[in-house]
Amino acid sequence: MRDYRSTEQMKTTESRNIDIPACRLRQARRKRRSRPAPDRFHDLYEATGELLGEGSQGAVQCYRSKITGAEFAVKIINKTMDYNRSKILKEIDIFHHCQGQKNILQLNEFYEEDEKFYLVFDKLKGGTLFDQIEKKKHFTELEAREVIKDLAR
């Protein structure tokens, strides 16, 4: 290819220093940094064997943290032919928005693995509201008002 610059132009461009940013000087291929794999659910929790409940999507079981020893209620959702990923993520999003509310179960964390979702909740004692109503059989107006007031908060 023929260079059409004058001899004078060629001399000035060859002797001129050009500031090139350091990031452009690194033309060599960057080595990939290896990141530690995110922890898997069973690396952090162990089952206690206590079944807390069952539903249409899965079961709620008690698990103990291997790090702290604290117990948690874990909702385990199997990824089967009829599972709806967007519905599960919507449930997680709702719990996230309700974070810090006194009368709503707190979602601590969740894990998605190849075959299952694990939703880790605080383990509460005392059973469900329905169980308490069945056990009590009769509520006074004052007791019912307090329950509804707590639910509405």
C-alpha cells in the first residue's frame, strides 16, 4: 500500500509520543479469575428429620444450620413437570417486600438447585393460626378483635 503522507508528516508522527491509556496497552488476554462456587444448600444445612407440614408444591421440614446450630423451617419445592418457576420467584419477591413486618413469616434466604428450590424461613413455635383456632374452639369478641388487629398490621 502506498503512503501518501509527505516526508515531513512522516517524521513528525514517528517522533511524537502518544498517551495511550494503560487499559489499552494490555492487549494480552486476561486470565480468568476462578471464583469459589456458591454454597449449596446441603453444605450449609442438615435435616433434623422433623416434618413441619406438607402442601401441593412440596414439604416444610426442619433443618439445622451447620454454622450456627440454629433451626429453620425449610420449604422444599421439587422441580417437576408441573412446577412454575415464575410463581416461585413471585412468592420469594413477596416475602422480600414483607421483610421486617412483625406478623409475617420471615424468609431468610433461598437456594435454587438443579432439582429443587429451598426457601429458608425462621422456625416459629405454636403451630398455625388454624391450629390455634381449632384448639381454642371459642373466642371472645375481645380475643377475636386482637387476632384480627394483629393480622391487619
